Amino acid sequence: MNAVARLAQSFDEWRAAARELIARKVPPADVAWHAQADDGDLFSSAPAPADTVMLAPALRLPRQLVELLEAAACFNAADRWAFLYQVLWRWQLGQHDVLSPADADGARLHAMAKAVRREEHDMHAYVRFRERDEAAGAPRFVAWFEPAHEVLPQVARHFARRMGAISWMIATPRASMLWDGATLHAGPALLRGAADIDDAGEALWLTYYRSIFNPARVNAGLLHSHIPSRFWKNLPEGAIVPAMLSGAANGERRTGQTASVGQRSGATMIPISAERAQPARDLPTTLDRCRRCELWKTATQAVPGKGPEQARIMLIGEQPGDQEDLAGLPFVGPAGALLQQAMQEAGMARDSVYLTNAVKHFKWEPRGKRRLHKTPAQREILACHDWLEQELASVKPQVIVALGSTALKALLQDGAASMTPLIGTPILHDGRWVITVYHPAYVLRAPDAASRRQAYAVIVAGLRQALLLGHDNHHSVEAGTSCPSSRRA
């Protein structure tokens, strides 16, 4: 008897062909499986008469076997379709031990399914989407990956659930999957490698990665055991990790081995002043040496204030943002651009005022490649207060604009201070006028256009008030503008 040739390019195609062959009682040895339409003569044997198929018993399989077969169908092996048919044939003959890992075929089936699921997990973890220029259109993000097994469709469904309406494409050496924000589209290979993807933001990502690298914590063996070497070449940070590992091995790790101050194992934090901690060490004399709280460990650098050595008006924000942390300058990101717009509308020249933040290091939490702002805790505000006091003493402002709740709490040294009752109402504190307005970032995060307009108007009005009070330090305001609790003897 001539071999029965069958084409299978997917699990669904294999399943349809396997049902028909089982119905015809064609043994595995008599079937030639092909993965491409030109692999042999697929019409070398004619199908059996239709009544043969109709008289065959129904094919019933347990759920576990179906799931194993479907997973193993993604395993990259030349004989996978023939092997899966052999498993199916044995089950239909009543040899149900083929489902057991103790059986030779069962062991291979389980191993194939496990390898495929592991590849899915690795692809979830090590796919790196790179952002394209918005002017280039969709897809907005593109990733390159070289999977060992054919797991692209199910991994694409995973990312479609997680990334919402953002368009993206995952390219592999054999195929591509495109998500347009609503539907997945399968296509042929469209890229030759990760080098085909232009990512203007990658340099920023590598700068950030270098800044958080701690040579004191490097364990190269553990690192390579957790991340297989085949993934490194397509990770953006993979290009710089070897040099950083080499530097750590050559002695740079000693710079990261200073013991932390006031810590113990466990979740409890013990507040302790740095000057009383052991071993004894000098207090920081410059901002970039400050270790009074933990924020310096994950920040690129401390961000000092900027402006005239002495200024009538000082604007105090909460903390540096992502772009401020990288640039080392206050208010250079999106919130800074909005503040600049409000200052222009109020008639305030940026170079005439002093800009700073209550907290000098960027506090953030990771979200993919992005570092998202996280509100400083009261202990971090207090730890940074000495630097703010030094700026106040040096700049000698007559009017302070507190941009948001954190700035107000830091200035008044009152963790319970509320900005809501003080908006639009200047108060005297330590001989200076204090005006409270929203932080520009609040305007950017406001849920609707009406809220944004209202918050922005409060900022502009507060800046105009600051200009009026700054021109006359003895300017008097209406009754109720002083706050007894904020005055000091």
C-alpha cells in the first residue's frame, strides 16, 4: 500500500486530517506527514469512499490529552505531526498508558508540552517592545523575538489582553503578529532582526539602566542561570551588561558595599538619625552625597533648585520627575512645560524666580520600561527638609508658591496640612508670604477638560498673586489671610 500523504501546517489542520485517518483505520506507519504543500505528492493516494468514514466510531479524547496534543503541536520538531498521530492511534487502540509520563511516548509528549509552555513564559518575560516615531503611524510599538517553538499566536493573544488599544507588532524569523487595537492579524516574516527597529528612546532606557546598576549585588552565575544566553542579544540592556559585569569583577563592586543606616531585616523600619548611627561617618556636605533616606538608591542623581542666587519669589514643587532625574534640573518635563505656560500667562519671567522641590530625589515605581511617579512619604519629606531650609536661607524669598500638597507640608513642617482651604488665600509663615496652588502635574492628570481648566486657572491666579506680593513685601491682604498656626514667635 502506498503511503497516505497529509499536509499539516497547524494544529487544526492536523486534527482534521487525523480524525479522517483514524476513521479509515490508517496506521501511523502508512501516513506521510508534510509541513509544506510542495513536500512530496499529496495526491499520491486517493481518500477512501465516504461511507467508510461515516461508519467509523466517534473519536473521544479526555481533556488532558487534547491539551497536551495542542501544546506539543507547537514544539519545533520535524516529526511532530507523525508523533502526535502515533499517540492518538495508540489511545484509540485502548493503550491509555500513552498518557502517562512513565510511558516512552507519554514522556516525550509531556516533555514537548512543558518545553512549549516554558517558551511561552520566556517570551512573556523577554519580549522588549520598542517605541516607533509617532509620525510613522501604526504599529506604535514593535518587538523582535526568536522563539525556539511556534508560540507566537498564543503569546500575541496574551499581549493583546494586556496592552489595550495600543497598536503593536511582534516579529519573528518565521512570522509576524500585528495588533491594531482591536484585532490580531497574522502575517509572514517582516523583519530580519532587532536591528531593523529604530527606537529613539532606547538611549534613555540604557542611561536609566546604567544608573540603577549596583555592582555590589552582581552574581553573574545566578544572572545567567535565570536569563538564558540566547535572550541577551535581543535585550536592549544586553549590549551593556557584559561591560558592567566586567567592571564589577575588577573592583567596582566595592563602591556599593557601604552598610545601610538604620535598617534591619524584615518589614519594620527603625527611624534613626544618621549622626548617631554606627559606624560613625561624616554628614553629607553636598546634596549629591545625601543618604538621609533611601530614595538615592534608585535615583539617577539629586536635583537641586535653580534660579537667581537671591530671588523675591520661590516656587516649590513635590519632587523631580523622570526627565528631571535624568537631566539634573527641576521642571524640565511635561509638568515643567505646563508651568512655563502658566508663568508666561501670569507675566512671570522664569529666570527671575527660584525653582526647587521639597524632595530632591525621584521616587518612582517601574511599569514596563517606564518609571512612574510615586508620592514621597512623610519621613522622606522630613529627611530632605534641611536642604530646603538651606535654600530658603540662601535665596531669601519674600513670597513662596507651594505647588501642591507635598510642598505645603514640607514648608510648614506639618504632615496634616491641607492645601484645599488655603487655595487663593495667602498666609504668612516665618515672615514670608505663602501661596498655595495645584501642582502642574495635577492639571495633566485631571480627569476631564473642565477640571483641567479650573486647576490651571488656580495656578495662573496664584502666580499673579505672588508677583503682586513680591513687589511689596509689606503688602496687606484682606482679613483672614494670615494663619495663626503658621506664625512663629
